[in-house]
Amino acid sequence: MQDPLDNVSAVPPADPVSSSISAAQNASAPGWERKVLEQLAFATLREQQTARRWKVGLRLAWLALLAVVFWQIFSYTTPISNPSLPHTAMVSIRGEIGSEGEGSAENIMASMRNALDDSGSQALVILINSPGGSPVQAGLINDEIHRLKVLHKKPIYAVVEESCASAAYYIAAATDKIYVDKASIVGSIGVLMDGFGFTGLMDKLGIERRLMTAGANKGFLDPFSPQTEAQRKHAQAMLDQIHAQFIDVVRKGRGERLKETPEMFSGLFWSGQQAVDMGLADALGSLDGVARDVVKAPEVVDYSRRENVAERLAKRFGAAMGEGAVHALRLGATVR
């Protein structure tokens, strides 16, 4: 019986160099060794050229990326207006107010100084859309607004978009006038400290918390440890003091315009129309309306400092390098 594999033809090798060698050997032509060596040499050169092109291409790509990163980092993030043209300077406060990012006192104060240093700016409008945040950062910005008003003799207004609550209102209270939309959320003059307590759940599950501290009250904010009455009173006294500071700032900034009620400093918030009626705001208005009708300089120039992608990457890279250095120091201290 004939084997079915007898009719299957041999599959040629995929490698072109092997094919050339096989063909040359089968042909038994004179000088085939030289032809094979030449083909091997040319194949090696082509591979080296391809590898060299890839290396050059990758290096150029990295150089282009680095150029873009450095250009983003060192390029101006604040527009420069023509000092000869009058305009309304604007600095925006958006999102949570904290020590990092665009909502930090460092960024906002630098933006305000740049805006008022420009001789073409007729006034500064702080455009606010923030639920609040750090009272420390808000206090720094509040103090800087009072200083800049005396230094530059230019009016500073606050214009509220969706919300101006808590620490955001702490900032707005320092401005000359506050303009809101009738549906804006304004107020929330209060202070909070929140957390969780799991001690009852741990007792039910039979879990023991082993926390060691040096100092009787060092771990009183630990959610897995019970809170004593003395600790609760201490935290409440601190909150009351910060709340009193907040109230003083509002009274100082709003003055006789404020129509105080028992609920005004209770942490409640109100609509923009209600805020105007209570003296927490001065009038209804928008950014363009204030620039056009109040400042009389309809051109608006944004001086807000915004963290670009390159800066975020640089900060993350720096943090990663710092973490690696700390890890290396730890290894160096423990490995012998």
C-alpha cells in the first residue's frame, strides 16, 4: 500500500539565507561558497542597518518627548496682557481648596499678584466655584486679598458660579463686593471634623486593637480606639475656636451689609437670591456683566495658574524618585 506522505512535496525553508545555501549546494555550481558568504554578509549588514534605524528613531522620539515636557514646564502658564490696554483681570478658584494643586494658596496668591501687578488691569475678579476646603489655605488667601487691596488701590470682586461655600466663602468675604447667580449656593459658615468609630463592631467580632503610643492622647483620632469625653471636649473646643475665627472674618469683610440671624453661622447654606437678601452677597451678576458694567473694562484676561500635564508628570516622577531614594536608604541601613 502506498504511503500518502509520498505525494507530499518538501516544504522549502522559511529562512532566505538557508534557501540560498540549499539552492547553491544542490546546484553544485562552481564558486557557490563565495556566493553564500556574500549573501550572509549582506543579510548581516541589513540587520545591523535595521537595528541602527530603530535605535536612532527611539532616541529621536525620547528627545522630542523631553523637549515637549521641558517646554510645557518652563513655558508661561499665565497670559501676559498688553499693559497699554485696560482690561479686567480674572483669577478662578475651582474645586476643593487645599495645599496641593490649583486650589492651593500658593497658586491663587501668585495669580492675584500677577494680575494686580499688570498696569493694564483695572480690577481683579475672583471667579469662584468651590464647595470649600482647608481653612488654613483660605485664611492665607483672605489675608493676601486685604494686603493687595491696600498695596494696589484696585478693587477686588468675587463672582460666584455654582457654589461658594465654607472655605470658599471665607475667601470671598475679603473682597470689596460679592456677585452671585440667583441659584448659586452660598454660605455654610461652619467647621467640621469627621471620622468613623469601629470599636463596637470590633467587640462583636472579637477583634483586639493593639495600638502603642507615647502620650495618653496621641491616638485619640484613631477610628479603632474609643474616644474619651476629655478628648471629645478638646476637639470641640478647637473647632469652636476655628469657627469663631471664621465668623470674625465674615463680620469684618461684610460689615454693616450683613443682616445677622441665629442660623447665619450655623453651617446652613442659601441660594444666591437669599444670600443677597441676608447681606452675604451684594448683587446678582456674572463675570462678563461685572467686567462690562462695574469695572467698565469688558475685556477679561485670565491670570489663573493651571498645572499642566508636564508639571504633573514631573511631580510624580520626583515623588517616585524620592520614594526610591528612601527605599534605597532603608536597604542600606538594614542590609549588611
